[in-house]
Amino acid sequence: MMKFTKNLLFIIPFRFGLIGGLIGSLAIMVLFYLGRHPFLIPVIFDFRIVIYAMFIFITLKVLRDNYLNGSLLFWQGMTGSYVFLVTAALTGALSTFCLAIAQNGFLTGYIGAKQQQMTDFKKEFIDELGAAMYQQQLSKLADTTAFDLAIDYFLKSLVIGLFLTIIISVILRKQKQTQ
């Protein structure tokens, strides 16, 4: 029974992670083709917050209610959530990489818009980063690659998911009452 439970903590979240990653990939493409580059949206408005919260909740609820006899321990919630999160983040990062390679405007549009943003808000960037760091970031921006965007997507997904994982795992944690 324990081996079966451990496998479920990987299989079910993996499936939901693929679905969540594909929806995230679709969101990237839709935003790009609508003229709003997805990498220029502030993190607090990021579409992944909603997608990941919804799918982590569904994943853990399905695990708890359908496979773990109504009991979900915190470590099981964290494990299932991270399997989902890494799968969705890798799927999104891979599609970002492929889109940046296949659609030249994706990468060049990002670089141009980010340079414009850094120029328009130069004072704010210098206040936040310092003049030397600002100049370094601005000069390195032209060397951005498709791989850089994919890594950025993956790492931001992990950061966004970290907080969601903890919160949802605590909310859905449920143990059977001992008598």
C-alpha cells in the first residue's frame, strides 16, 4: 500500500502539471500574439498565480479525496505540489524556449521593450539597483537568449509556486481521527 501511495504522489501531480504547463504555455502565446509580451508583466499580475493556485488545489484535493482515503499529510501535500510545480514549470519553460526560437519577434520584442522600459524609468532603476548595476543590466540585455527566457520562466514559476504550495498544503491537510 505504501509503494502505491508514493507512486500516486508523483503520477497524479505529474498529469496535472502537464495540463497546467500547457495552459501556461497557451497563455504565453495568447499574450504575445495579442501584443502584450508575457515577460514584461509584473509578477503580482502574473497568470501563473491563478493557474498554479487552481491546479495545486485540484491536485491535492483529488489525491486526498480519491486516492488517500480522505487523509493528506503536510509532507504529502508538499510532495504532490512540488511534482506539479516542477512539471508545469518545465513544460512552460520548454514551450517558452521553443517559441523564442521559432518566433524571432518573441525574443527581439522582449529585448526592445525591456530596453525601452529601462530607459523610460531610468531614475527608478538606478535608485533600486544603483548606477553601475543599471548600466551592467542594460548592456547585458542585448545578449539575452531564448535559454535565458526559459530559465527566467522556470525560476519565477518556482518562486510563485513556493508560497502557493505551502498555503494550499496547510489548508488541505487532513488526518484521520484516531480513536
